[in-house]
Amino acid sequence: MKTVLKTNNHITLSWIKHILSCNNIKFYILDESMSSVEGNITAIPMRILVDAENLKRAKKIISDAEDELKKSQ
């Protein structure tokens, strides 16, 4: 498993989960509950992990989605 993204933003996390799900990339979320338990959401970033063989594809999909979002603004 490789980390594809770290974030403290729950909205970003939800968006990336949706993008990966739509592209049939299996992922795992680490520390999602810890950020809430800690009380300081910036102390422990949430991490999205994918299988090593999907890392490049996942990063490309996320990058393309971010580019499309910037174009639409």
C-alpha cells in the first residue's frame, strides 16, 4: 500500500474517495477517526492509500480531476 494523498480536509477526502471509486480503484483511509478524536484536525492528517500497482494511475486521475476543477472556476 502506498499513500496517494494526505489531507486534513474532510471535503477533499470525500471528493477523492468518490473519484477513486468511480474509477474502480480500491483504496483505504487511515486516521479518519483519529483527526476527530484528537480534537485538532491538523495534528493527524488523514491518508488515502492504494495498492502500489495503482499508485501512478490514482495520482494521474486525481491530478486530472484537480485540473478540470481549476478550469471550471
